[in-house]
Amino acid sequence: MSAIVNTQPRRIYRLPQVQAATGFGRAWIYELMKRGDFPQARKIGARAVGWDSAAVDAWVAAQLGEVA
């Protein structure tokens, strides 16, 4: 199986983008983060958090069995 190469630039995903990428709701995303089963959000402002797009995309690929 060949590795999937992400050609998109690395970005900061906000919650709606993470929800769209995973299909999960806010509460489940935060529960998975608490368990250590999902990439951690990072503080990007006084009242804002975001996720590393590369980490979220890699997590989705792993869930789909696309990462060796």
C-alpha cells in the first residue's frame, strides 16, 4: 500500500472544520481529546482554539486504514 501524500498547505482548523472532517459533534471530539484518542486543540488566541490540519487529516486517514 502506498503512502498518501497531502498536497494541501498546513492550516489551523477551527471546530466546524474538524466536525466536517470527522463527522463528529463537539462533545465527542472533546471526549476523544480527553481520552488521548484525538489530536489536542491548541490555544490560538485569548478565547480561541484550533487544531493542526496535518494532525487531524492524519487521524482521519488512520481511522480509514490508509496509514500503514
